[in-house]
Amino acid sequence: MGADHHTGAEAELLFLLLLAEEFPEQRVVHERMAGLFGRLRRVNVDDGRHGALGGVAVRALGRWDVGRRFEHRHGGWETYPARATGPFGLQGRYNEPERQTDRYGLRKQKPKTSHKRCEMDPNFVNRDKLAKYLEKTLDITRFRDYCPNGIQVQGREVVKTIVTGVTASGALIEAALEAKADAILVHHGYFWRGEDPRVVGSRHKRLKLLLTNDINLFAYHLPLDMHPEFGNNVRLARQLELNVEEGRFGENGLGWLGTAGDNVKTVGDLAQVIEQRLGRTPLVIGDLKQRVERIGWCTGAAQNMLAEAIAAGASAYLSGEISEPTVHLARETGVAYLACGHHATERYGVQALGEHIADQFGIEHCFVDIDNPV
Ligand SMILES: [Zn+2]
């Protein structure tokens, strides 16, 4: 493609940018723009001619809001000039993987970013894109939960650093502030069903901290318990070296079944593995010398699923917490119950998920363990 074509396409692009600004609802304008971006990008890559596109890119950046509106309306840059990194990201990166084209927010803040500077900046992901990714990955619409899953408190758009933790406590928010995090990802967020909805007391303090510091709070409850790869149950199994069987039990199929390794023959052996691998002594209701065959488990406060675990054929059942009736049921059925700690059993899912999104988007991740004896 020759220079004349460049000029023609660039003029058309500018015209369309103006049109898009005036008529942001017109999809046809955006589609035409996307096509043009694609053409210009290919030309740019082909002949290494950055100069002519420079003017277009600068002007396009000046009209950034058009793109932003588009992004919100059409659900992200994949449908629009994600392929058009060229005109927006004039400094190169055309052939880089998708994750590295997600630098639009940065360009908005620092449109004059040089290539070298770009290389030195950590990657980031747009807040809403991350929420969409997590929604899909964790299949959150599948669950009827006791709290909202997803962004619970909205913060800044650009996420470079994420802190994960079990619970969005005041201490975790403080730790996230110290880590200069843009987002916090937890298993236990806020706004639980039946809770007093008023923004007073410690809820006020937590929300104020998040809002004044513009930090996002992402929370995933049941979807994070259940996920086959990043879920609390599967990760607890890995931590305890349990072999997962296919069957599930209990509401939502939250209870998991499996067997332990050859080193675990009795309830006492199982308790020892838990102590070593979770760093805390479980409360055991049952005979330590009793043989263990099939094991049932569910992380958190699932002590009331003991009866269902027994019905599913478990000879020992473990969860996080314990209630008074759990003791009697375990004694009367002869099925051992091991209370391993709500917090201790739910440290691993959110950590795995944090590592995964850090990998996926090239952002920073750090798990903060605010110890909890329960
Ligand atoms: Zn929990």
C-alpha cells in the first residue's frame, strides 16, 4: 500500500473520529474505524512507516474519550481497536501478546509515554475487564450466593498491583495500602444477606478506607469454593495431598470426596498431615486410631454438612468450624469430624486465583495472610 492510501485512510480515520465523537451511538462508525485502524496498523507494520501515523495517533489520543465510551458500551477492546494498537500505541508493540496491548489506561494518563518508559512500566489490566474475566472464569452466574460476587467496591480503573486475602478486614485493607495495591481480591467480602446494611462502625471505616484510597474490592464466595482449578476445596485437597474423587455432596455440590495417600491410615494420621500442612492443630472429634477410608471435606463453616458427608460414604469429614451439635453427630455415627479452621482451610483458593490473574495479565500479585485462629 502506497503513501496516498495512508493519507486517504488517515483523513478518513480523523473524519470518523470526529463523527464518533458527535454520534457515539453509531456502531457503524466504530466498525468502520476498527477496519481502518486495522488497515493502518498492517501498513505501519509492513513498511515501518511511523511518521504519517504519528499525527493520527496524537489526534486519536486527544479524542480518547471516544474510545473510552466505546469500550464501556461494547465490552472491551477486543471488539474494537485492540487490534489497533498501532495508531494508539504508536511506539510499537504491534506483535506482542494480547495481555501487553492492555496498556490503554496508561496511555490515557501518560499519552506521551516513550517506548523505553513503556518497557519499564509494569503491566496492568482495566478494572472492568478484570471483573469480566473473573466472572467468566469463575462462572459466577451459576450460583445463588449470600453476597454479591464481583466488584463490591469500585476503585480506580487501572489495576497494576493486586493483593489477595481471605477476608476484606480492616487489617487487609491496611496491608493493601502499604503494598500500594489497586485492587483487593478476597473470598469473604461485604454485603452478606441479612446483614445490617447501614454504613456505620467498622463497615464505615473499611468502606471509607477503600473509597478514599480509590482501591477496588473484588469478592468471590461460593464460585471460589467450587472452582475445579482455583477453588478452595480443590486447593485444600492439593495442600493435604488428597486424591479427589468425582462425587460431590451437599447443597450446590459443595462437599468433596476423596482419599488420602498411603501414609494416612487412621484419623490420627490424617490429623497429623493437617497439622503439618496447614500449620495448625485440628480439633478432632473421634477415635484417633480409627481407620480412614473415604474422606469428605468442605472448606469454611460447613460443619452442618457432616450428615450429608456420612450419607455420601465418608469415614471422616473435615471442615473449618465446629458447632455444638457437630460433636454429638460425630460421636453417635462414629464418623470422625476434624475442625481445621475456617481461615486455614480457605487460604488457598484466593491465592491460586491471584497467581493466575497475575500470570494472565502480567500484573503484580501478593497474598497477605492476616492470621485468624478460627
Ligand atoms: Zn468462608
